[in-house]
Amino acid sequence: MVETTITSSREAIALEDNYGAHNYHPLPVVLSKGEGVFLWDLEGKRYFDFLSAYSAVNQGHCHPRIIQALITQAKELTLTSRAFYNDKLGVAEKFVCETFGYQKALFMNSGAEANETAIKLARKWGYTKKGIPDNKAVIVAARQNFHGRTTTIISASTDPSSTKGFGPFMPGFEVIDYNAIPALEKALANPNVCALWIEPIQGEAGVFIPDEGYLKAAEKICKQNHVLLMMDEIQTGIARTGKMLASDHENVRPDLLILGKALSGGVLPVSLVLADDEIMLVIKPGEHGSTFGGNPLAAAVCMESLQVVRDEKLADNAERLGMVFRKRMNALIEKTKLIQLVRGKGLLNAIVINDTPESDTAWNLCLDFAKRGLLAKPTHGNIIRLAPPLVITEEQIHECCDLIETSVLAYQA
């Protein structure tokens, strides 16, 4: 029998350090249990989760309805591959198409896979529908983007930690400034551009929110130039920003909608590309696929996860409590010079520490948060992203704001 028992956090950290790749730098907390907004470590200490697995557990940890859907389907059928039909995929495809308002759905697994799928769809559409010469298609991306870690995706990245040492890179991308309408107008006028690939809010970059009207202008300029609008809502979608999709705040409908993370409530990898027939059907049998993509287990879990978001009105909760959170953080700014600003939408927020990105202030603050019972993680050195599960209550939000305030003021002192 395989030995799986770990008796201490120190042992767990040592095992990962000795046998695992060193491609992450985690906080020194070893988690063994989760429920709702809470996580517990091996020693039994309870924490508020303010990262939500990078917004994958919007519905809260181990939501009983989602876990029950997982268990029920796991006892029946988990995987067939797409060599055959299964009795859950078509039902799930209909459900997500009706939920988000598209004609076709393509299930994958990871968010990076969904972005890769959208890239292939956009290029094939460019050649077969727009008439772009072979191998000349261009996809326009934005600086500071984060769409995944594959070699294709990082070819459009401007983050040295994503690109240094991993070239040569794939051609066919043009990178322009984010939140700059003149840059959009210039880049999309190129007749070889097949798609604009953006996030409605740049989450990994530090929760950068574009000016109001930017997404609507992007949609208009794309239509004027016969370019597809390819929206990566993997982190911002599924109620995180106060609406089902962040693009809903400006009533923007992308041509290609890319989803992942909270599609499964954090239970297993599920991602999705949605589009209408003219775009989705350019890919023919044998041209794209995934062994696990569209498996019946993922289909069942995805449907229940989305239904939980609807039934529990999690978008409304995120909208309301996001305003409470930002009000508390802005009040804290008046008491300390340590925080430069707070920004966010719904329950996707960040505080910018008044220090250089090279400093360890944000990291040390997150260590102190953890000691006091709240888990968060810095991004880009001096930015702390704060994104709890959307099932959090107003009382809990205030408790967490109290904790953050105590920690920041103590650190400053």
C-alpha cells in the first residue's frame, strides 16, 4: 500500500522541495482541508482564503452540491475520450451555450488549453473566412497580459519571468499597449489581423482595470476591421467581478469567449471556448482535440458549478461586497503611507504597496496576514491580490478587513 500520511507541515514542505520541480514559490503554509471561505493547515489552524486558487473556487471550497455532482457522476462514467459520444457532453454544451448566449461550445481542460484553442480557431477563421494569405495571420495582444504558460502563449507575453530562457518564440503576434484606443485603431487596421486577444481586467498583472468604454471601443473597432474579439475571462468570469462576465459591465459580446477556473468550482480542470457557428465550425474533425476535454465527469461538474452561481446569486454578492471591501481599504489608506492605492471590481481586488516591485514588503505582509489567519499572495512584487470565494458574507468581509488593517498598521509601526 502506498504511504500517503504526512504528519507535519515541515515534512510536507521538505517533500515538495526534494521531489518537486521548483517552478512555484509558495507561502510556507501546508493546507489539508477546505470548506466555504476557509482553509485549514495540517496543524489545524484556520485561515480565510483570499486567493480562491486564483479565482477557481468562486463557489467556495468543497461546495456540497458540486462535490455531490462529482461523486454521482464518478460512480457512473468518468472518461470515454471523444472517440465516442457520451450522455453528458451534449447536455453540458447546450447548458453553457444557453447560459452565455453562443451557438457552439468546445470543452477543454486547462485555461492555457482554452487559449490555445482560441488561437487556432482565430487563425483558421482568418484564412478561411477573412482571406488572409497562408501563414500571415496576426493576433494582436496587450502588454502585461497573462493567458498561460505554453510556448505559443508566452510568445505574446511582455513579462520577463514568462519569456526569459524559453525562446525562440512563435511569430504571428503583435503586442500593443493595454487601455489605449489609438493603439487599437492602428493595429487592427492591418488586413492580416485575425483577432484581438485581451483580458477585460488584467488580473495577473495586478488587477489593472481599463477605462470605462475601452472594451466597447475594442468591440466596435474589431467589427469595423473584420477582426475577431477574443476575450480571456478565465480569471474574471463566473461572477467574480460582480456580473457573470466582466465584459457584461460594458455589454460587450466577444466573438470568442474563453473560460476556465471557476467553471468547476475548483473540483477538477475544465475550460471552455464559446463562439458562433461561423467561427467554431472552421475546425474540422481531426484538426483539434483533447483526450480529457469534454469528459462526462467534467460536464456534470461544470453544469452544477454554474447552477450554484445562479442559485446563490454570487454575482450580486460579489458586486455588493466588493464595494464594502474597497471602502474599507480606501479608509485604511488614510491611516497609512504603506498602501498606495486599492483597485478592483466586484471581489477581484488588489492593494498596491508603496514600495518598489523589487522589495519584499508585500511578501512580508502576506506572511503576517497568514499568521493572523488570512491567505493572500503578492504579484509583480509590490501588489497583493485579494479575491475571496464569492460565498463570503459581509460580516466576514469586515472581519478580514480588520485583520488586514491590524497587520498593515503593525507592519508600518
